[in-house]
Amino acid sequence: MMLRDSLKKIKEQEIVLEITKNDSSNNLAFESYETFMQTQICQEIMKTIDRLHSDKRKTLKTNIYIKDYKDFALSVTQLNSLTKTVELHFTKFYSTLKALNPYLDRNDWLHCCLYLMQIDKMSICVLLQESYQSCRRRTIKLEQKFNAKEDIISFLLNIVFN
């Protein structure tokens, strides 16, 4: 599972690199994305994920009891900060998603914000304190509602870079 996630991240990073190489006008979007990833809230979240994955003896599995990881959950303040940061750096991102899915709710939006950071599903489960099954259902629902031809992360990155 970790290998699959790693390969998926590599593929997503290759997509990001390919997009920026193919279109010089995307340099601004790429810089904006890099600036977004360097914001305080994104750095906090990434440090939390690093801590989450630092203990190699406790690998995250789809059947874990999520409440055992409540120390890694994001607070309401952190979630609000993340959504405001996404809206600040990508002004048309929310409106684009809302146009594609008029029924986009707060939980969908939070998932999109975290997926935009290229965070894996299990980490999102822990950060939002959701079961893997709930997160997976939501992801499938989002991909269907957005009519995404690729996985949700690639889809969201394409929106940001186009």
C-alpha cells in the first residue's frame, strides 16, 4: 500500500512537472502552488503527516481504529485556515469546483483542499478523523460528480494549473 501511494505521488509529481514544462504561462500557477505549499498551515499539516508516518512500526492500514490517532487530527482553526489559504492562493478554485458540483459541501471542500496538497487517503482519514471507508466513498463520489477522467489529485492539480 505504501509502495502504491509512493508510485501514485511520483505520477502526480510527474504530471505537475509535465504541465509546467508544456506551458510557460503555467509558471505563474506553479509559483503560486509552491507559495501555497510554503504557507504556515500547509507546513503544519505536512509536519503532522511526517510525524504520523515517522513510526515505521505503526503503518497505517485501512482497518485501523481512527480514534487511536486523534492526536493527529486537525483542529477547526487549522481547517478554517487551510480553506482560507486555498481560497487566497487559488481564487477561482472553489468557484470552478462549485460549478462542476453545485452540491459541494464543507466536507467535500475540505477533502479537495487536502487532496490539492497531494496528501494520501489514509493520512486524510487521520487528519479529518474519518474511517477509510467513508473517505473512499467520498473520493469516489467527488470523482463521479466532477466527471474526473483521472484520480482526484490529478484532477484538482489540473484545475489549478490550467
